Amino acid sequence: MNKNDYIIRLETENDYRETENLAREAFWNLSFPGCNEHYFMHVLRKHEAFIPELDYVIELDGKIIACVMYSKAKLVDENGSEKNIVSMGPICVHPEYQRMGLSRILLEFTFEKAAEMGYDTVVNFGNPDNYVARGYKSCKKYNVCFEGDVFPAALLVKVLKDNALDGRKWFYHPNNADAPCDDEAAVEEYDKLFPPKVKGWQHSQEEFYIHSHSVINW
């Protein structure tokens, strides 16, 4: 897509319903029957970890076709030293515009903005197939893990500055902005605000299960 065809701008309050519906269309039945990303966006905006300065959309002909959000997280080493980082997600591209390079455009743009804000590391949990082309690497390669020395296959790290991580062991501490998504009743109630959609099974759900439950032991 030609860069003169679209604009990248910050999300505004007037965009909320459109971007949430976009997330719903992009993620519906992808990881499990239905989705909760639109509800996550709704609650994330109200959370103290939300970073509005990195809340961007791509607009084409007056329509939002992609969006991304970031929130604050931290790494803690074995001596208790902390490092402030960002967590990316969700990132959404409308199904009609997927595989056109929009996620790459949006990530590269916002990575630069995050670096300008002083952040040098991005960590998020996702399908490696979707992120390694954007420079993400396995958490194991940066010695980043969950407490208990757990290195999930889906825990991915992107450094925005050379030598941002020095090889010491870092424990990833995400924020708890997604905690309300565990309330299935709340998700269902919020989903009623959108046009009806049918929940169902598809192969990507098994792929998500495998990635999200796999760990690296060597």
C-alpha cells in the first residue's frame, strides 16, 4: 500500500467504538470461540498502565483499518533492579486489509515513537509467526522469563536499542490490565453492544493453544 494512500494518527475518543469493532472483526474465533480483545481495549484505556501517546490508528478514506495499543510493564532482575518497558497489544488489522503490510507499518512507526519516549524494550505474548519478521526474538535469547524460570514460546522480545538487555536474567512483570477479561459474563455483556456474530471453532484456535502452552527448556 502506498504511504500516500493512508494516514497514521493518534486514536481519539470518537474512534473508540470503531476501533473496538475492528478488533472484534480481526480476532473473532481466532484464538477461541468469540473473542475478548474489544473488551480488553475498553478496559485498558481506563487502566493506569495505558500509554495514550502510543495509541495509534491507520485511516484510509475516512475508515480506520488498523490500530495498535501499548501499556507499561517492567523487567526485574535477580537483585531486584527494575527496568521500565512497554507491552504491545492488541494490534488489529481489518480482515479486508490483512497481508498488505499494515501491521509492519504500524509497528515500525510506533516502535520509533516508543524509543523517542525513552523505552528500549518491547515484550508481548503472541504467535511467533506473526512477529519474528518485525524483529522480535524468543524471550530465551534475551534471558527474559516469567517467575520460576519459565520461558514461554509465545513470550517475545523486541529491543529498540542495541544492548538494551545485557544478558542478565530478567523476570517479566506484565501489568494486570487484562484481568477483567477473565470475567466471561462481563465480556458477554459488553459484546451485546455490537452486531451479533456466531461463535465457532477454527484451526487457528489449536495453533494458539499450542503456542500459548509451550515452553522452551533448553
